[in-house]
Amino acid sequence: MSRFFANGSDSESESSEEEVPTQFNNKAQNFQFSDDEEEVKRVVRSTKEKRYENLTSIIKTIRNHKKIKDIPNTLSSFEDLTRAYTKALPVISKEENGITPRFYIRCLAELEDFINEVWEDREGRKNLSKNNSKSLGTLRQKVRKYIKDFEDDLARFREAPDQESDVDEGEGDVHDSDADRAGDDSDTGFGVGAKMAELPKAAKSSVQPTKIIADDDDSEDSIDWDPDTESETESSEDENMYQNMRERFLKRTTEKEDKDDDKRKDKRKEQKHKVRKRADDDEDGEGWETVVKGNVVEKPKMFEKDAEIDVPLVLAKLIEIMSARGKKRTDRRLQIDLLFELRDISEQHSLGTAVAIKIHFSIISAIFDYNLKISEPMKLEHWALLLEVMQSMMKLLLANPDINMNESIAEEHEEYATAPFYVRGCPLAAVERLDDEFTKLLKECDPHSNDYVSRLKDEVNVVKTIELVVQYFELSGSNNERCRIYLRKIEHLYYKFDPEVLKRKRGEQQPATGAAGATPAAPVQSSVEVMDKLCKFIYAKDDTDRIRTRAILAHIYHHAMHDNWFQARDLVLMSHLQDNIDAADPSTRILYNRMMANLGLCAFRQENIKDAHHCLVDLMVTGKPKELLAQGLLPQRQHERSAEQEKIEKQRQMPFHMHINLELLECVYLVSAMLLEIPYIAAHEFDARRRMISKTFYQQLRSSERQSLVGPPESMREHVVAAAKAMRCGNWQACANFIVNKKMNTKVWDLFYESERVREMLVKFIKEESLRTYLFTYSNVYTSISIPSLSQMYELPLPKVHSIISKMIINEELMASLDDPSETVVMHRSEPSRLQALAMQFVDKVTNLVDVNEKVFDMKQGNFFQRGNMGNRDRGYNRNQNNQGGNWGGQRRDNRSQRNRNQRGHHKQNQQQNQQQQQQQVHTIDEE
Amino acid sequence: MAQFDLTRINCQYLDRHLTFPLLEFLCGKEIYNQQDLLEYILDTVNKTNMIDYTMDTRKRLNLSQDMPDELVQRKSDVLATLKQLQNEVAPIMKATDILKNGESMKDSKTFVNALQKDYNFKVEHLESAYKLAKYLYECGNYQESTSYLYFCLIVMSPNDKNYLNVLWGKLAAEILTLNWNTALEDLTRLRDYIDSANFSTIQALQQRTWLIHWSVLVFFNHPKGRDLIIEMFLYKPLYLNAIQTMCPHIMRYLATAVVINRTRRNALKDLIKVIQQESYTYRDPITEFLECLYVNFDFEGARLKLHECQTVILNDFFIVACLNEFVEDARLMIFETFCRIHQCITISMLADKLNMKPNEAECWIVNLIRNARLNAKIDSKLGHVVMGTQPLSPYQQLVEKIDSLSMRSEHLAGLIERKSKQKNQESADSWKYY
């Protein structure tokens, strides 16, 4: 029900700009007033009264239950309904030739919609009580099952929900009159339009007074109407259907007036004048006017009838209107209307753009004021209005460079009359607010609905507006302001993927020739270049740290998105962001997390598995990447959020279109963890001090091992785990099949831009790492392995196998050497005796002991001596040894050098180490 | 070949006078059009006061045999200015004599005092001495310029606005007079100054970039330079950073220095990390050679790259002197890596990889074995080299592992002892007052 309902009212507000599609209204009414309608039915078809009455009463209760979201009762009522229907079935088949009555179908449709809506609203669903959610499940299932029998009827119903002919009489009447009125509108509109067209051109002095009179009349007239609509919104619960209905229509006309172009406005006022008279004639009998009149507030008169309209007068009026701002009793809606009217008047009298801009600006702030609660989005109608006003103001500003608009201009220094105009106001703040409002609107929509898409279409307009403001500030604006507006632009740009960039990267000459042929003059800037330009300006000119930090983060994000891995990495390293991101505000930290996630994905695409793992590990290890990326709230187990806290957290959420796919993220992380971890496990199978590279990956492995029966993999995680198991025995083919297959492609890999390349890269890595795992695992079984046969087994080119094995030998991971004439790997692995093995373990433990001792001492001493340094270095050294010491043949000739190197380490390396350390500290968003 | 030529980039970071040797070197290499090069030189020379050199270049360009009037005029102007400047400095000229004999006058303060007392020395004199030195340098009279600069250095306080310029000038003059020992000294002094002075980050980066380029000249000519270049470029984070951000092409010289420095083999690993990191901004045959050899273990690729390296080095002014050393050491590197991986190699294959004839290669290996650098035997019947493998005993491993333990524990014990003693003493001290 609510969907249609909402649609209905939506369309109403939109329809104010066009001619009204009467159908919509009809529909909305049908649902709204179906109660009356039942009664009507009962009267008409009295033979089946009993059954139908029974049905309708149940439907009524269902509707009531739905209203308060009492799901268990809805369920029970639904069961009653089905029973009643089966009872009524014989009657129906007799009376209606077996056609299911429409009201019944409607009820089913509404019920289905209701369930779908509740079901879709995940957040809401989570908050349902246990009882409620349980019955929701059952209800959904039952309704679904039940509805199957009525599929055809339902489909027909949905196609034309309003085809019902037996709407009640009153309603029909109203409709007719409304349609008439609309017709009249247009009729008179033309007539008057012709008349009015002459008016502005006519000599002002003579015409003005009369026109003002007209205006005055108008404003007085419209008073009756405006408050009506107000009261309507408040009294929507009213049971007085007729009035409600009326007001709907009335509201439409007044709104129409609000929004229409200014030039045509006076025309319409004339029309309306006439129309209203007619309407009065028509509808006086129904007596609604007397009911409402009590609420009417006398709207202040715009100007005296014969006042000379000039700049000071308009300004005085403006100040008068604006001074009411923020007061308790002020009717905010009225204010907006008044301002619009003032704008029209000032335009009629051509009082200059400065005044126009001032009024525009006041309108904008009035619209912002309309909504009292910050956390709630503004109304859609206002939003559309706001966008329009904002754009027209910016266009005015751009067209008139002699107007200075600045918030630093004091009220008394404003200048409207002569050439260098000075207006107080800040378009920057306005556009920032506008942008925030837009985000709020988006967050309000259900991301999977069409609403969201239609809202998202406004993004183009928002970007356009921002672009206008950017232009304005590029002409005149301090660095600080430019930085701020650039940041806004960046924030609308950074998450968008521009395929042009990759195309250019692949073939540099391609766009050049294309451009030469098609558009020789304007080589289109790719988004990366735009980004570069904006960010560089901010880096150079910004003096608040926050804007720069955000710009850097967005810049990195954008680079990472377009596979500029090195640039992105260098920016991360050079900015030292990891060091102080913990001190940043939550939204910057969210951006940081998003950046890291994307950087990880980029590293993965660019074949840097290790880096990908590093980037993602701190996001994944907490197990709540969703929360860290602000893509949804997780239910908390220990303590419930307070409403306040929940509100704050909801404000931080990212709008849906900016989300990073979490499954992709997790999959990339797990696969890179697998590629690193499995060979490592194989190499250090018997090592007492083996470390885990990835905790999350281990958890997955373990949870699958705990299962007594492992079926074929279904989810992404199961696929990775199965692949890991295959890799453990060096079976690359199985492993590759588990990672790259149809299911995984649709789930994960196809989300990448160049998915084919990524898959090839993956298979290549799987082959290599499987080969390594194979060598580690089975080297103690062989004395020699032939390289060609290895290359055959792993379908790798011979030099590649050679290179992999050489690397393993050089790194002393594999105790073997190559025999060139016979092309074999000869193993030198010597199994230690029991005693030796124990001795080695013992040594490990003693080393541990010494380590711990030193650590304890360090901790007690603080920074005594440069002991701390020494300890660190030694620990690092031990870790290094540990990496390779596990292999029994392992021999460390270059201990010394290793140690030396650890002492020094150059800059980038240090940074990377820093980064790693940093990554251990997880950047959680605080729960305030 | 021009694609690997760095002269163009290097010249951006060198003083005008320092570029002449590079450009002259290029003239002999026929990489670029001779005519263009000479014109470029002429262009550059015109900006200096070296009239004779200008003339010379003009002759080489076959412009004209006679000196144009404008040049004659300039020459006389230059001489006049020189004269004037020399006159200004004359009063303190004698002072330099004391400087030469008076060993005791090393301390700059006492020296300045003595100057003020005996020669009526004023700050303006210093200024003019600096000007003269600059002018002499402009004229190409580097030798004399150095002596004035030396004087300036001693008298000037490090806070003087010209101090940095003097340092740079001194270094340039010493390089141009091929006085490598003093050049190295000046280099260190300049480096210390840059590191300690309060530059903004950008300025410091710029200064360092310049210093890096100038120092390459010194390092490849000074006998100790080969160690120092590694020390400075690879292990001083500030300079490594400057290389990475400003001038990754310096990696070529760093790589060359590491390759020809047999005693610093362990620097290789660090170098390779840096090369890999920067591979997207800079690569040339020399860095690629190292990458092939130590990252991909692609011996065939390394062989090809080595071949390219030879031409690159031959055409690079900075490192042309190291060509033979480089080739020899690179071969050895290939061979060493080979031996570490293989236990049995055919000589013919080896010869192939090393760009040698089989006979030569055998001879080379024999020499290596004889010098005990290699534990291997040659099986001449099959034409194999068989490596002596050393089976690693667990005992040795064990010993290696516990090697440092006793040392560390002892150290720790010592520290604790000292600490406790200190504490005891403190407590004893505090008791004293009661």
C-alpha cells in the first residue's frame, strides 16, 4: 500500500509542473479511500452481502495491523482472510462467473507490497522484535504461496489498478471538476497570456499601480489556499475524507503557482483568480471553506498598493521577511513563497541583478531553514526548487562579474545600486550545504529501488552546480575558498571510474589519432588529469590540514581505481598518512579505509599480491570491513546502540553508489592470503615458531576443517578454502578451477574492469605458487626432479621454472642445486636425527627466552641507553632467521650482513615498515 | 644509443662550466649531430666570460676566423672589470701570504683578528674578494678562483649569505681543476652544511639533487669514491630519497658503483630493492642487468643486457673509465650466482652466458679455482665444472644459531648489573644526608 501511496503523493508534487496525469491521483485515492468503496459495494451487491462483509472487515483489520506494523496479527488476520475467502468461493463463482473480486485482489496486492517493503528494509528488519521478524518470515512465505493462485489477476490488477469504474460518486465529481478546472486553466491561460504579454512593455508608470493591485489581490487570495495545504499535511490523519481530498487538489494548484517560471507567474495569478471564483461557485455548497478558515493566517501584504517600487523598498521588505527567520511562530513555507513573490516583483521592475542575487540567496537560506531537523533530508519538492534557484543564482553571478559576493562584507557595506555591487553571502557555504543535503536525500532512499536511481540522476545537476561555483571562485576567490570548492568537486569525482584513462594508457596514440580526426581542438581531459590539477592546487595552496588530507586520500583512491599503482603507492608513502590518520575525524578515517581497500584491489590487479595483502589485512582482520568502510551498520552483540549514537553512525554512512563491493574485497584478500600462506605453510611445516600471515584466512581454513563432511563449495569463501586445499598438494589445476570458474566470475571477478587480464594473472600466480608448494612439500621424497617434467606439469615455460627454482635456492628456502647437463634439481636435504631436531627446538626456545629477557629489560628501562634500538634490531634479526631457519638444510652465511642491513635500511623501506606497523593498529571508527 | 644518454638530464643539474667536459666528450662520440652540439656549446659558452673558448668554438663551427667586434669589446670589458676587482682586493692580497706560511693561523677567528689588526681588514674586502673569485671563475680561471674562495671560506662566518655560494663555487672550481682530494673535502663540507642548514624541504631537496650530480663527478675520479658513493647514495636516507623523487637516473651510477665494488657485495640486495621500487620511473640496461640476474635469475637476459651495458658505459662521460672493470665484475657476478645455484655446469654453456669463448672461459675458471675463490673441479672429459657441495651439518646450524646468544645475554647481564649498582649508589647517596 505504502508504495503506491508514496508514489501517488510524489507524483502529485511533481505534477505541479506539468499537466496533471489524472490517473495517478485516481489511484492514490482508490487506495486511500477504499474503505468507502467497500461500503458502496455492499450497497450495490446486496445478495452476497454476508460473505463480502466478512471479507471486507477482515481486510480492514489487516490494513489497520499493517499501519502499525503489527505483523503477528496481520498474519493471523491473513489466515482468517483465506479461510473466509474459501467460504465465499461458491458465491463468487456463482455471482461473478468465477472472477475474483477486485477488492480482494487489491488487498492481496497491498499485502504483498507491504511485506516486500518491510522485507527490503533491512535495517528496519533487524530492529524488529523476534516475534515480529519470525511472523514476518511465515507471513511472507504464506502470502507468496497463496498468491500463486491469483497470479494472473494480480498482474492484471497491477497493470491497471485504477480501472475500477465503481468509484464513489463524490470522488468522481471532484475529479471532473478538477479536470474541468485544469482545462479552464489552460484556456484562460492563453487568453490572459496574450493580454499580459503586452503589459510589461507598456509604460511602467501608468501600468504599475494597477498591476500592483492585481498582485495584492492575488496575494490575498492565495492566503486562503496556502495555509490549507499546510493544515492538510498536519491533519492527514483526519478522517474527513472529503476535505482531505479537496485539499489535495488545492495544494496542487498552489504549488503549481510556487514553482512556475516567474514570467508566467502573473498570468497564472490572473488565471487563478478566475479559477478560484469558479471553484468557489462550484464548491461553496460543500462548505469546506468555512471549516478551514479558522486556520487562515493573514499573509502580510507585499507592498502598499500605490508604493513606488525601488531598490530600498524591496530591500526593506526583504529584511522584514528575513527578520522573521528562525522565530518560533514563523511559517517557513510562507516565507519561501513570499520571497519568490518578491523576486518576481523585483524582476518586473528590473531592480538589477544584485538585488536579484540577494533575493536568490535569501530563498536558498529560507529553503535550508525549512527543515528543522538536521538529520532528516529535505522534501523533494524543495530540493528541486533549491537546485534550480542555486543554479540560476550562480549563472547570474557568473554573468555579472561586477558583483562581489562575499561573506566578509558587512551588512552596512552592501551596495545594490551602483556598479561595483557588494552583496553579503557565501555561495560556497550554500553549495556545501546543498551537497550535504543531496547526500542525505540519497541515504534516505532504499538503494535497490528506482527512487534511488531517480535521485541519483540529480547528481549531474549537483555536479553542474558545483562546477558553476568552481568557475565563480576561479574568477574571484581566495585560495582557501578555491580549495574548499575543489574538494567538493573532488569528492564527486574521485570514486568514478573513467575507462578513457585505461584506454589511453594502453595505446597512447589511439586518442591522438582519434582526436585529430574527430575533434582536433579539444582533447578531452581524462578524470585523472582533472584530479591531478585540482589536487595539486590544494597541495600547494591549502593551509588547513584537513582539506589536504582528504584531497590526498581521494587522489590516491582515484589513482588506485585507474590502476596507477606506483603513483598511488608513492603518494601513500610520501604523505605519511599512516602515521597520523588516527588523529583524524571519523569521516576522514572512513575515506582512509576506503582508500586502503581500493589500493589493495589495485595492487592485486597489478600483480602485487603481497602489497594487496598488506593493504587489506587491517581492514579484514577485524571482521567488520562493512563498518570500517561505512557501508552499513552491524548489529552489536554486547550493548545496544543508543538512538543518539545510531543517528550519528547513520550520518556517516556512505551513499550506496559509492560502496566498494565487500565480497570482492574479501575474495581478493583471501586469495592473496592463500597465495602467500600456502607456500609458507609448506616451507615451514615443522617449524615450532611458525607465524600466521593471515589470521582471517586461517579462520576460514579451520572452520572448514571442523566440518565433518565437506560438500562442494557454494559460497565465495568455500571456493577459496577448497582452492587452498588443492594448492596444498600442489594441484594447481584444481586450485585454478576453484578460483576461476563461472560462479566465481559472476560473483567476483567480473566486477573488475579488465576481468580477463586479472583471471590470467591469477592462474599464472596459482601455477607458480603451486609449484613452490609442491617443491616444498615433496622435496624430501625426491633426490632429483627433472625440470622439463616440472614445467610440463605446471604448464609453465622452462625458463620460468628455472627462475623460480633458482630463486628458492638463492633464498635458501630449498636445499638443492641445479644439475645443468641433465636438467634436474638435485636435493641436498638431510633429515636431522631425533636428537638434532630436539636440539634445534631447544635452541629456538632459548633464543625466545633471551628475546623475552631483553624485551622485559627494555620495557623496564624505557629508552635507557640505545638499548631499545638494539633490542629491536635483534628481534628483527631473529625473525629473519626464523623465516628461513625452519628448513633444516638452511644455512645462513650472511648473518652479519643481514644484521647490518637491518640497522640501516633506507628511506622507503623504513616507510614501508612504518606502514606495516601502522597497519597493525587498526583504524577503527570510534563508537562515540 | 641516444635513448640511454643522460647528458641532457645531467646537465640540468650541473653548473654551466661543469657541463663543458660532458659536452666535449659527447662531441667525440657521434651520438648526436656534431653541428648541433657545437652550436649548443657556443650558446652556453656565450653566457660565460670565457672569450677564448667562445672563439675556439666558433672556429670549430667554421663561422669565422676573426673575432667579431662585439667579442673584442666584451673581452676588453672583462679585462677591465677584472682589473678593477683586483684593485679592490689588493690590500688584503698580502694576507693570503700569511695564510700560506702561518700554520698557527688555522683558527679562523684568530686569523680574522690578525687581519683586522695588521691589514686594516673590512667586511667590504671580503665582499669584493668573493666577487673577484666569482669573476675569475666565470672567466675560466679556476685555479686562481680557488685561492680566493679558500680565503673567503676561512674568513666568512657560516651565517654569511654568500657562504653557501662560496662552498658551491669552491667545489666546482676544484672539480674543474681536477683536484680530487680537495674536491672531496669540499664535498663533505658542503654536504654537512646542507644537512645542517635550515632549508625548507623543497630547497633542501633541490640542493641535495645538485650535490648528488656534482658528487658523481668526484666519486668516480677519487680512489675512495667508490665506497663513498654507495655510502652516500644508498645508505643516507635523505639522499636516497632525493634520488628517488628527483633524479632516478642516478640509479645508473649507483648501480655501476655497486657492481664494480667487489667488497661491497652486500649492498647489492639493498640496491636491487631500490631498483625494483623505481623500475617504473627509470630503467636502463645496467639496472635491467641487475634485475635479470638477481630478481628473475634469467641468465640469458643478463647476458644480453651485459652486452648493452658495454655500449651505454662507453658513451657515458661519468663512468666510461670503469668499462673494463664493470664487464669483468659483471661476469663474475653472473658466474657466482650460477655457481650458487648449480652443482654441475657445462663449460660451453657457461662460456656462452659469459660472452666468452670456451677456451677462454675454461682458462678463466681455472684461474678462479686457483685463486681459491671457488670450490670446484673441472671434468675436462665431459667438459663440466662440478661444484664442491658442502653438506650443511645440523651442528653447524646449531652453532650459528646460538652464536650470538651468549654475547647478548652477557651484555644484558652487564647492563642489569650496572643499573643495580647505580641504584645502590643512589640509595647510598640518599642515605648520606641522614
